[in-house]
Amino acid sequence: MHLPKPILTLILSLCMASVIQCAAIPGSLRPPDRSAAAIAGTDDGRLTVAQAYAGEVLAYLLQVVLGRSGDPMVRETWRRCALGEPLDFKAISNAMDTGDKSRFLVRDANILGLSSVLYHYDPRLNQFKGAGPFASLYPSTELVALRLFMLAKLARGERMDFDAMLARTSLFTTPGRVPGPADIEAMNLRPEEFNLLQAVIVSEPRFLSYMRHPFLVSAYDRLGLIRMGREARRLRDRAHYRDLACKAVSSGKVDLLLVPSMTAAFSWKTETDGNDGFRPTDAYRSVLETLKKDILAAVVMRLGVGGKRVENPSEERLKDRIVFHEVMARPLAIYPENADEMIGDLCPGVDFTVVLLGKDVYRAMDLDPGKNIYPAVDRIYLDESAIRYGQAGEALDQIGAFIGSALGATVSGDADPGGAEHPGRIAQAIGQDRCGQVAVKGVAPDP
């Protein structure tokens, strides 16, 4: 495949870089303009609206960098990278600041897009903590430490008693406080594990809020990291989007749900005053309008060729038969592992869903036409930039075929939904090694 110069330059720079961490983004990406208050959060560790959403993104990223989600070809590399490293926060911090980072790291360019979304909503999850105009190649020391802790727990098959930990939060927030043997046993933690968690929370108090974030608790449960007590279940059950539920599904029409997922295309208020502080950018609104027009055009094309035609198909006539349900209140975090549940809560009975992803986020997903995208399910994932630059032709053809069929048309010449160039397919990775580089194959061209 011929790669345009910008992509080729990026790949070469990644190959020459000494390391790329599990949440790396290019150092040339500027974080969005935000006030110091938005970056710092609050003194008591409460999360801002943006940081609360970052927790939803982080819940998925953790599953990827622990080797439990994402590209199947890279999972084993993530599972074993840095397994067995000492759980010493000071040593990890020293290594991340001035030492050998490579023993903690995987060079996985497939997560560049996902990690850039994370840093957009909480720059302090990046090593530079939001200071200055640039983001580091690496995540924060706290995130590196937490990955090592979770990796060790999973390898030993040990589950934390999450309710017991929540009942003892003062142990984690007080520097140097030593828990008794009964506390350690109740939480099902080892002393070195407790010391690491305490150091993380003392270093960055908001991690206590992240620790009990509903979407992260749901991820712990999915990963098998915690025992599900009463409080853990209560928090996990709050990981939903039912408060954004769409209107009743239209009788006799085709309902399409358009949802933004893991995208940096939203701005927000700086206060910690609820979940309604987001606003879609003008660029995202433009992408959405382009997508709707492209879908209508694709359906017109489908209904007008071969088989049993619909009389005088036109975009104006179709507008009465196709209902678009758009989520504009805020970005979501929908990915193959939670899509059935989240979309079922969000818009039960919807005919087809288009999940709009931030640039290159799809590369950190396992998108399989035989399992979790169309035609196996009535759902497809689209990169926003593919719509913006007119590169979503095959996906639009598939959506048009689905709607045409739903409207009663028999369409000939459908595109193969499982083709190698399917726009939703994740870039495949080859050439793995222990905490080494993952060579990226099938990189989608930039405009």
C-alpha cells in the first residue's frame, strides 16, 4: 500500500523513537486551550466534567494495555510486558523521569489515537501533567504504576475486595500510614501493593475518584480484578447512558442512531457541576451533517439500482422514512465489548447504529465483521476523519444496503462487508516482542 508522506513520516518517527508507552501520543500534538483550573481539577480530588469523561475512556484503555481488549495480535505482548517488575512507586517514578523507561513499555502505535483522546480530557494523565504547550510521549507515572499493579494481580488470579478498600480510603490518602494485618487481609492486598496504591493516590489525589468511577469499576469487574460486594455493584450499575436515552423508535420507519465515542470533538465547562457541561465542536457538527447527507445519498443509490426498485427514490422522499437519532449532549465510550449493553440502554430497538470515533481510535479495537460489526450486528464504527475527507465510501455503501433492505428494496451487487479494505477494520499488527515494538500494517491514509 502506498503511504502518503505524513503517514510515512509518522511511522519512521515511531520506529526511531526509543520507546512508545501504552498511552503515547505524538509530542507535536498541542493540548486544547484550557484554564489552569480545568487542568488542575479540584483540591479535594473531585473530577471535573471532562475528567469524569476521561475516566470512561481510561476504562477502555486499561483493558487494552492489560492485553484483554484491542487487537488480538498484540494482546499477548501487553499481557507479559513488565510482568514481574517490582511494585515500587519511587523506582518507577525515577525510571519515568530520568531512567530506563523501556522495561515498562510496548511500542504500540495502534493506541496513539485513543491515548490522545484521554489526554484531551485530562492532561494530568500525561507525564507532563498538562504543563506547557506539548504532551509527552508517555503517560503519567501514576498510570504506569497502576498498570503494573493490575498486571500482577491478573497474573496471580487475585481479586481485590473492593468494598473493603472503599471502607478504608483514609488509609490510602494519609502519607506513610501503615495498615494493620487485618486491613491487608480484608482488602486482599499484599503490603507492597497497598504501598504502591497509597503512593499513587498521595501523588495524585484525583486517582481516588478515578478508582471508584462507575465505568472503571465496571472494567475491574470485566477484567476479574475485584470481588463484587454491595458497594462495588452499586457503582458498576451506574455505568450506563440511560439518562441520554433517545426518543421512542418510530413505527414503520428506519431508525439510525449516531453516537460520538472516544472523540476529542467536544469542549466543556471547567466547573465540577454535573454532566451537562459538554458542547460539540463546529467541526463535529459539520461531520454529522456530512454523514447524514452521505447516508441519504447512499440509500438513493441503492434503491435506484437493480431488483425491486422503490418508485422515484430521492433524498427528500427518504427524509420521511429515515429517522436520525443524534447524541449531542456529550461524548460516550462505546466499544465492541460494551456496545450491546450501552446501545441497548441508550436507544432500545434502534435499527442501525453508527459509532463515530475520534481519529485513529478504531486501531485500538478488535473490529470483526464476523463478530461485532456489520453484518454480524447492525452496527458500524467510523473514523470522523474518514467522513470529513470522503474516505468512508464502503461503509456508506453497507449502511445504504442495510437501509435499502429495511425499506423493502432488493438490492443487487452488495459490497462484501468483510473485505480487507473495510474502513472499520483495525490496522493489523505484526512483529511482536517483549516490551518491544509492534509494527503497524495497513495504516489508513491521511488526506
